[in-house]
Amino acid sequence: MFSTAKWGLAHEQNDALALPQGPVMLKIGGAIDRTNVGDEAHFDRAMLNALPQHEVRTDTPWTEQAHDYRGPLMRELLAYVGAQGEYVFVAALNGYDVKIPSDDFVAYDVLLAIESEGEPMPIREYGPLWVLYPFDYHEALLSEKMRFRAVWQVMRIDVL
């Protein structure tokens, strides 16, 4: 479970989210308290950019060098929608999906990267959204099990 007080995201739990004004980049469903389209939370780029932003410079197993990435922390995004689950199921545009323990987002500063090197990430370069672990900061993240949890081309998250 993610506490908005713990992560400093002030809002009333029952406040509905604003509707996206631009193209929807991310849908979050499942065990969440805050929604804006039926029982889901839909986000456009402006809504994601309005969340507290964090930056990390890290190498990844898929890139040739370290890059600067920016976006909200997954734990803060999940707290913002009132997530109440032990796992999240992340689905990508390319059909890849994975179940990630919510504890990962507390143990590591996992980013939902929306930019690389100050620019939006195109689909062909892991975008538009990437569940990105800070690989350079924790040796444990270099295991194959952890690498499979770093999902690019994210389109949907379901809280289980």
C-alpha cells in the first residue's frame, strides 16, 4: 500500500482526477482509489509532468552508455492514485507484460521515465514511458530477475 502522506502528495483521497486534455499515454486500473474515466486513471503527458519529477543518470543493460532520465517515481505515482496492492501488472505496447512486487518501488527509486536527455522518448527508443530501475545504484538490480521488471513502451498498469 502506498500512503500519499508518506510521499508528500497532498490531495483528498476521494478527489477525482482531472480528465486528460491530450492523448492518453498511461492507463492505471485495478485496486486504486482515484479515477477519472470509469474505474481507471488515465494520464496524458501534461498530467504526468505535473507530478513531482525526479532525475536519475544510469546505464541500462539495453543502452550503450548512461543517460539522464526524468519522470515521477513509481511509488509516488501509485500513491497519487491511491494504489492498494502488493503487486502491479505492467503491460507494454509491444505485448510484453510483467508482475512487479510493489515493495520494489519502496526499496528502489524506480522511475516512470518520460524523458531521456531532456527529450520525450519515442517508441523506438524505449518510450513513451519506461519503468526504469536505477541500475547503477544497486548491484542487486543487475540480476536477470530484476532486469525483466524494467518495462519500456509502457501503456498500462494494473494494481493487484
